[in-house]
Amino acid sequence: MARKAAATTGDKPKARKGSKTTLSEANLVDLGPERLAAILLNLSSDSHVKRLLRLELFAESNTEGLALEIGKRLATVGKSSSRINWRKRAAFAKDLDLHRTMIERLAADDANAALDLMLDLLDMATPTLDRLSQAEGPIGDVFLAARDGIGAIAAGAVPDPIALGDRIAKLLRRDDYTQFGPVVNVLAPALGKKGQAHLRDALEKLLAARTVRDARTAVYKDALRRLADASGDVDAFEATFAPELRKTPLVSAEIARRLLAAGRPEDALATLQAGAPSDKAGRHQSSLEERSAWEEAMLEALEATGHQEEAQKRRWAEFERTLSIPRLRAYLKGLPDFDDVEAEDQAKAVAKRYPQFDRALAFLVSWPDLPAASRLVLNRAGEIHGGDDTLMTEAARRLEGSYPLAATLLLRASIQYVLTYGVAPRYAEAARQLLEAESLSVMIGDFGEYPDHAAFVADLRAMHSRKLGFRAELEALGAEF
């Protein structure tokens, strides 16, 4: 591999500063209100511009009129059932979002009217999304923004709690796209105890009318759990899960966290013990996510119930199993003074002999213990897997200053993986890594059992000379292959 001489270029002309003809807010202001009004009136033949201007005029002069104008438009859109093809989606979303933002502006003067209108907008979500070939996209994003913004509007409103509970129940009955669960959380304060109780009763009646396999069952149970969280009722939260589900790691951890927050650590511990992860292969084997969630809750429960020694044993066992740095830090923090130094040495020894090379390397460069990380690379070079580009790059970067050979071996593994498997999206990164390896080669006095940089490049060229994409990336960096 050789570097090409960089072409010399003249100085680029400086970018011109903005002039009076640049389209900017400041320059438009200079046109004056009369001229701008004339221009806007001329543009009002465009339906969106016309609607925007009418809404802006109402917003400035007539709050009640603004609410009526928004309501009329939402009613018109809500009655339509024709398909919204791809050509119309952008304009439809733009119009819908205009009315959403105007509802938010209305909230400053009439929060109650704004809350009703935003609920009307959310009511339109499912029938509108049914008119699309796919729910994802700009139109769906408008409804998500409305959902996420309704809490701020409700904070300034004083709605009837029973009526609001009925509106939320109506939303959930039509929640075919499972979008409205968070509405329960953000509107819980506006509901108050009376409204929450009314909504809970409504949801329980709806749930009783459904079969276990009905898709809407999950929507109603999720809403009931959110209500239970809003009122701090752990038992109500737990009751939404079938008895067999309460004995699974993930669900038992969710219940236990709430029991701990409610000051019931013994109940939390019992719940977790009943939902302990299973190592047996098969349908009930616990995933890493489930085990991690359960373990975190179990440690908290053990600490809360005075079982610190058992908690420490679990932290160490979990570290030995996963090389988790948070687990190790928590374990060391719980040790008496000076015992942590010896324990840290033991932890590094565990990492050095850990069977998964990538995880051992990640631990040693993150802890950090760079000398140990370098020895790991040199002693177990045959185990390096270049598939994890992020790990290879980060570890090489940390090692390159004092341990250039170890860094080079990591870069080489990444390059070889990319070229061997033809991972074209990583060709540019592999080209940069090859140049980095070339720069590091001058810092390496002895390559030992490994080929020097020239020999490594020669092997690459012999094996991968037909990787034209890689060659093009190198040439773009001023090098030849």
C-alpha cells in the first residue's frame, strides 16, 4: 500500500455574506406589513395557506372563533373515509399538524376547549390510519405528537372527571394501533381520584366482555396498570397479571419494584423468589433481559430486607457470569476498607480467563486495565473476532498509545472480517483502519510471531484484490492497494 501525493488546490473563495435578497425573516420584515399582506392574500388561493391565515386571524382576535374553526375542520376530516394515497400524505399531515399546533396555542387562552379539541383529534387517529397503507409516517407522527402534548394542555384545564374518563375509555376502545396507553399516565392528574375510579370501572367492564385472546384485552390491562401506578396501588397493578405470569422473572421484577417503592420489601422478596429465572432449556428458559431485570430487583430487595451478605454473594456471582462493571462496582462499594483492592485483583483475574474474548476485552479496556488488555490480545489473538467494529475500534484507540502491537492486531482483525465476508458498508472504515495500522507500524519495534505491516498488506492484496469497493475507498484516502 502506498500513499498518493495530495493534489494542491488554490484557496477557495470566501462565502458571500447574506444580502438584502436573501430569503430571511429580517429581510421579509423590511418589506413592510402592507406589502406582505398583499403577497399573502395573493397566495391564499392555496388551500393550506388560506386555512393558515384564517386560523392566525382567529388566534389574534377571537378565541371562541378559533375553537369553532378548528372543530369544524376536525369534524370534516373525521367524516371522510376515502383512502389517502401516497401523493396526498404530506399535504394531509401538514394540514393536520397545523390544527394540532393551533390547539396548543388555544390552550393559553382556553385550556378546557383545547383539551376537548385535542381529544377530538386523537379520536380521529384510528379511522385516519385505517385509510393508509401503513400507519408509520408523517400522519402517524402528528397523532403521536398530539398524544404526547395533551398532558400539558390538561394541566391548565379543569375538566369534568367523569366525562374525561369516558373520553379516555372511548379512545382505548378504538386503539387498534396501541398508541394511547401513555394518555392514561398524562391525564391521570386531571382525572383525579373520582375520574380514575370511573375509568377503572369502565375498563374492568370492557375487559370482562373480552376473551383472553382478544387483542383489545392487552390494551385494557395496560391501561389498568397505568392507572394503578398513577394511584400507587401495587395490589391493583399485580391483579392485572394472571397468576402464572406473576411467577415469571420480568413480571415479578416489575411487581417487586413497586412493592419496594411502597415500603413492602418482604413482599417484594417473596414475589421475586416465586419468579426466579430458569436455566432449563425450553420455552420457559429466561432471557438475558429477564434475568437482568429480575437480578436488579432481587439485589434491591435483599438490601432492603437486611440481607447484605447474600446480596454481595449474588453481585460477585453475577460479575463472574457476565463481567458486568456495574455489578463489580456495587460489590466493591459494599466491601470493608482495603478489601476492595484484593477483590479488584480477583475480578481482573476472572476477566483474563473469561471464555468469551470480546467480553473480556471490553471489560479490561473499560475498567480500565490497559496492560492486561494488551496481554489478553497478544495471548489470545486467535480468538479475536472482527465482527464487532465498535469494540475493535474503541479498544484499538485506547491501546494505540502504549500498546501499538495489540492495537494493530485488533485493527487487522476488523479489516480481515470486512474483506473476508465482503461487508461493503464497512469498506470505508476498514480503509481508514488500514491507514491507522500503517501509522502504528513505525511504533512497533518487534512484531514477534506476527507479520509486519508490509507482509500483512501483501497478504490482503493476494486474497482480496477483487474487492474494488475497498480499493476505491483507499484511493479516496490517497492510498493504493
